[in-house]
Amino acid sequence: MSDVSCADELADTLKEEPAVVAAHYDAAAATLDIDYDANHLPAERAQKLARAVWQRMRARQTDSCGNQPNCEECTVSLQVAAATPSGYTIAQQGPRPGHIEHVTVGETHLPAWVVTIRDWLSTEHIEAILVGVTFITMIGGLLSENLLEAPTLTMVLFALSYAAGGYFGLRAGLETLMELKLDVVLLMVLAAVGAWIVGAPFEGALLLFLFSLSNVLQNYALDRTRTAIQSLVKLRPTEALVERDGETRTMHIEDVRVGDVIIVRPGDRIPMDGTVIEGETTVDQSAITGESVPVSKTVDQEVLAGTINKDGGIKVRVDRRAADSTLSRVIKLVEEARTEKAETQSFLDTFEEYYAWFVIALTVAVIAVPVYFFGEGFDAAFYRGMTVLVAASPCALIISTPAVILSAIGNGARRGILFKGGIYVEKAAGIKVVAIDKTGTLTYGKVHVTDIVPVDGVKREDMLVAAAAVESRSEHPLAQAIVQAAKQAGMQIPEATGFQSEAGRGVRATVGDRQVHIGSPRYFAQFAEHPLNETLHALQSEGKTVVMVAETRDGVTLELMGLIALADQLRDDVANILDAIRAQGVEQIVMLTGDNERVAHAIAEQAGVDAYFADLLPEDKVTRLKALREQYGTVAMVGDGVNDAPALAAADLGIAMGAAGTDVALETADVVLMADDLNKVPYVAALSRRTRRKLVVNLGFALTMIALMIGAIFFFELPLPLAVIGHEGGTVLVSLNGLTLLAFNYQRSS
């Protein structure tokens, strides 16, 4: 896009669409932004515009940009009304306040009723209309042939039925044939023509009617799988209330800059990713992360675009541009996932062409062999051949996989689980080993106070308040955990003065009339032997960090108050979650951590993993994953997506957990769990296994139907109409069977 002529090529295409509001080419950024009025350019028309842009750019690349490395290939998304090349975007937007009256591209607008009719007559609606026309003319031809005995009217009605039922199929088949390829669509058209030749125009019309009807039903079924994905686009607000230059104004989100402050009222969708700088609220993040319970948000906490501010007004500092928001990236990831085919689908796509040629050869043999070698009449042999052509065509076989895979991707997207390709939906079903990072995955990743043990004569509350007062002056994670524990207990923390710190050892400060010391055991050498010595060692053996609290009132004598133990706590219900993962066929669950052996052992025992490996650097985790793969088979790595990126990339299946807003996770992992919820891991495995079962059922059913119908043709003289019903009925059934995955909801047993 650094070549201005490339932008000119796009601008020429966009001038054909009057609903385009504005187009701005930024030579410095090498981007072209196009705004259009969504009220006058619905999804169907936007898709056509995207196709036109793509075709012009491809032609431009081929004809003129061959020697210009900066003019890159354009890729087009047809599911969301947007085109996304390497360097520019076409963004669906509502009417843009302050800009809609300045229409720079296109001078005329059609009346609203004309636009409504034009948009309704999309390809999908035309197909449905033609199906109706096919049915009416087919029935009319049948009645004319049997009741009116009007040959001319009969042929005219059947001809109309053929034209309506075979238009799209013939066009698509010829386009494929021009590429020297053959597909099942052309087979259906040939079978219908053959039926007319042998004097069975009704059977041919019935074939085209059912074939067209099944296509409409398949498209409906697949469109249902897109609903979860397309609904993500509707979550994206188009405007934000911005504080800038001492004023509050409503601005289009594309005009909001990083660092701007936006105001979000209760009940509004948050328009941009950012950090709360004022106010408190709860936020419904279910659409992005799949969390069913609203999450509390206070100052310095992150909020995501598309989530709903429930009950408190807040001010948010914008951290990402609209195009870079988590929601925008999620939409992009899911759209890309739908274009990346599963292994089974890729195989069937390759298989289809060879199989189609095989069906043609089989049909010719079924016709020629009886005629030339057994003296059978041509009409009977040709009729049987057309029946074989219909029965053997693999429509149900080909549609069986995408119907299932797209439904699985849609199901996951609605629950905050993003599969970055159909291949990963299948792969998750074959996992033999799950390697899980400890910090932030098995555990919460934050230190908490686990034990407060005072010496005899010292009140537990008194010791915690004194420790919290001193630690309130420190930024250390252990100090903040102690302060948080006191606050959660409802304690009033007094002010500490004279705070002093000795790095790596401890801190001290004056609280009231005493000086309080807090530090590691080695900081208190004089307490080598004390009443809590055994307790200290017991807590340390559990992998906990222990600090000692002491006080002096005379400035000389140091008296021990007690111990405070801290640890990164295991997530709730981890043991049951790991059992649920094992129930999905996983043979080994392994914990990987950079922590020392003592801490790793303690957490591993509490969690109930099968094995653990401690003291690992990031590169060590990669080495360990390779060894696990050699020993057991397919390995999945579950991590938090930040420091686990190398391991996520090296695993057969990388699963990033709690990845909302995390760039590394969204880029590296194969499966992204937007919520910080370990329960999603067994859901991934269960959904994948159910998907695989659906694939097996669909493929088995499709192959069985083909075999049964071909057998019935040769042994029971199955008529063409029944072959048509069996063929098209099977196609619809596998589509609907795949669609049931949208309702899948795995509930693990407690």
C-alpha cells in the first residue's frame, strides 16, 4: 500500500458504491480506511464490495505490482462485512456524526424502499425463490403431463423447472470445469439432463429441486453456526464519550486516540480497551471471556471493549486503538479459524475431485457394459446409470465435515474459547498428555496469606495489624499480601513511621509506641530456637514462604510475636478439574514450573498431577515437552500466555488461559481461553471429542447411504426418484446433525 496507485485502484472500486461515506489514504502509515453507512449497505452488499476490492487488488498485483514488493496480496473475509488486506481495512460502521453529510464518494442515493428490495434480493434469497419456482413448475409439469395431456405445456413447465433449479449449480459447475476440475454440483446437473434424455423429465426436475432445497437448508444450517461469530461484531460500539482539551464530546471510536479518557455510564458497552482511572463498577465480560458472573473493576484494572458496564460510572484511559482492541482481534481470529480447514475436511476436499471423476467413470461403465456386452436397451441402461450417478455423488460426504467443524468453532466462541483453526478442533480430541504451567495456571499467580501463627500471649489480630502497618509502606508482593489480608479481615491499619528496609532480609518501622520488625528467619538470628520452630519448618516443607514478626518496646529487647506464612494458592477445585481432564482420555497430567523443588512438590501434591518438573527455564519447558511427546504422544500445553509462549508454540496444541487482552497469547496459542478459568480446559477436550464423534457418525452415515443405494440399484432396481430423495435427504441430515453441536454444553461431574 505504499504505492499510491494501489490506493487509487481501491478508490475506483469504492466509487461504485454510493453508501461509502469516506475514504482516507494515509501514505505515511500505508493504510486506507473506508467508512460506510451500515443503514444503506447491509452485510450482503458489503460482502460484494469486499469481493470487488479483492478482485481488483489481485488483478493489480498480477498486472502492475509484480515488481513492487510493498503492494501485498489482499485477503478478504466474507463472513463479517469487512475486507482485511495487509495494510488497510474496510470497517462496518453506523452513520458517522459530523461526517455523514460530507459524502465524497457517490452523489446519488436510491430511495429506501428500492434499497430494501435490492438488499433482500441477495444470492441467498434468490436461491430460495428459485427453489419455490422449481417446485411449482415441476408440479405443474407433472399435472400437465398426467391430467391435461398437453405435451407442449408440459415441456415448457419442466424446462422452467430445470432453468430455475439448475441455474446456480450449472454456473458453479462450469466455473469449476474451466479450471479443469470436477465437483459434485456438475454431477447433479448432468444427472438431471440425463433423466430428461431418457424421457424422465419429472425425475430430473425432482433432483434439481431437492438439490437446490438441500443447498438452501445447508446454507441455513451453516449460517446458524455463524451467528455466534457475527454477534461479536454487534458488540462493538461505534461511539465513545471522550474527555479531550477540557471538553466532553461524542466521537467515533476510530477517532479516539491511545491515552484519551472516555466516560462510560452504567448500562453502556465499553467502547475501547483501557484502564479504569476513576470510579468502581462491575462489568459483564461474558461476551468476550465466557464468564457467567460480572467482575468487579476498580482503579488500575483493565476493561475490554464490547463488555457491559453494569452499575457504576467510570472513567477509562484508552490503551489500544479500536482496530487493536481485544474484541477486534477476537473477531479476526475466529474469522481466520473458519478459513483454516480441519484435517478431515482438507482430505475430503482433495478426495472430492478424484471421486467425482470416479463417479463419472462408473456411470459410463454402468451404461456401456450392459449395452455392448449383454445387449440391454440403451434407455434402461442409461436410466440406471443416471440413478448411479445420483446415488454415488458424495454431497453428504463433502458437507459432513464443515457442518460439524464450524458448529464447534461457533460453540466455543460463545463460551470464550477461540479455536484458531478447524485443525485444532480435531487435534484436541487426541491429546495424550496435558502439561500445565504452575504459576497463574494451576495457581492464581498471586501470593496470599495462608497461616497466621502468634506465640502464646499475643493476639492474632494484634500481630496482623502491626505487620500490615509496617508492610503498607512496602511495594513487595509479600508485603501487599499481608496488607490485603488485614483489609479483608476488616481491620483498621494504623500509620507506621520511620520505615527502613534491608534488601532481601526484612523491614522495620514504628507503630504506636513500639518498633515492629518483619523479615525472613535469617533476619532474626537470635531466634534460632523459639517456641514456633517446629511450626516454621512444617510450613516451609509445604512450600510456603514464612516471615517472622517481632517487636521491641524499649529499643533493645526483641520479642517474637509470631509467624505469617504466604503462598501462591492453588485454584479452587483443581483436583476435580484435573480428574475431568483425565476423563477425556488424557493419560498424563504434568506440571511444569520454574519454582524450586520444595514449592513444586507441595503444589503438585495438592493438585494431584501425575508428575512435575521444577527449576525449569522457558527453554527447558520446550525440551521437556519434546520428551513427553516421544514417550506418550500428542501433547497439549496450558499456560498463561506470557512467559509460556515458547512452550505454547512447541506443543502439539497450545492452550492459553486467561488471555483476554494478552497479545502474546492471542498470537502464539492454538486455542485461546479468554477467561481466567481452568474449567475451560476439560470443556475444550470434551467439545473436541464430541466433534470427532459427530464427524465419524456423519462420514459413516454418508458412506453407508451411498453403499446401500448403489446396492439397491443393482439388486432391487431402485428408481431414480428414491435415489434422489436418499441422496439429498442424507445431505440435509448430516448438516442438521452437525448443527446440533451449537447446543453442546459439557458439564463435568463434581
